[in-house]
Amino acid sequence: MRILTLGAAALGLSTASVQAQHARDAAAVAYCPELKEIVTLALTKEKFAAIVGRPRDGNFLDTTRPLMGWKDCSLYGTRTYVCDFRSFGSAEEAAKAQAAIVNDIKACLGEGWQEDDDRSSSTYAVVRSSRVPVSMTVATNVEGTDGHVVRLTLFLRAGG
């Protein structure tokens, strides 16, 4: 009985340790509070109406709630939020940043958020929630003549 109790205590400590590490990882993501807010807004009846800024070309709008450390954040229509991380000198640098950002997003948003390997490629990662109808793509794109950018697109899936 004593061995079982010690084993249960060790499992509890292990779980607590994993939860504490997850909390530290989420806290390390500077844009985590804004990202959580954007996901929450996407699920409301008003969607992104509370963070709409000035009109841009086409159906784009500035947002009053950019992600910390990101640039050129905007809204497209009523169901899509877009931000660029920053420019990189090579596709390889952008790919490394993309992988780190995907991990950061999963750490920030927590349980239920996973990369959808069936819908991802070397330049395009899909991160989906199993609990809410929100998905994100984190893609590397060519910017200008010799730059590469990592772009986050958060969108409300059909039915949401």
C-alpha cells in the first residue's frame, strides 16, 4: 500500500511539474494575452467588431489590438485576423521562426490546440482547436525581392 501511495504522489508531482512548465512556457510568449483575447473575440456574436480600426484597401481593416512583437496586424472581413511576425533574410530562418511560433501558440493556448499535420507543409502549418471552431495558419511567405516573413492568419471555421 505504501508503494502505491508513493507512486501516486510521484505521479501527482510529475503532473504538477508539467502544468507548471506549461504555465511558464505560456508566460514566455509575449503575445499570449493578446492571442487569447483574439481567439475569445472570434467566438463572440460580434466577432472582431470591438477591435476594428481604420479601413484599408480591399476588405481589410486595421485592428486596434495587434499582437505584441508583431507588425501589420489587420482584419479581413468579419472572421479573419492577420499579422506578420517580422522579415528574415532567408527561407531557412523564416522556417525556424515558423516552427518556434507554432510551438509558442500551442503553449500559449494550451490543451486542445494541435498542429494538423494532414493540412500542413514545409511552409505552412495549421494549428487547430479540438474544442472551438477557430484555426490558425502560420506560413512563411516571400516579402519583397529577398525577404521572407512569417504570417499568422487566425480564422473562424465554418459553422462558428
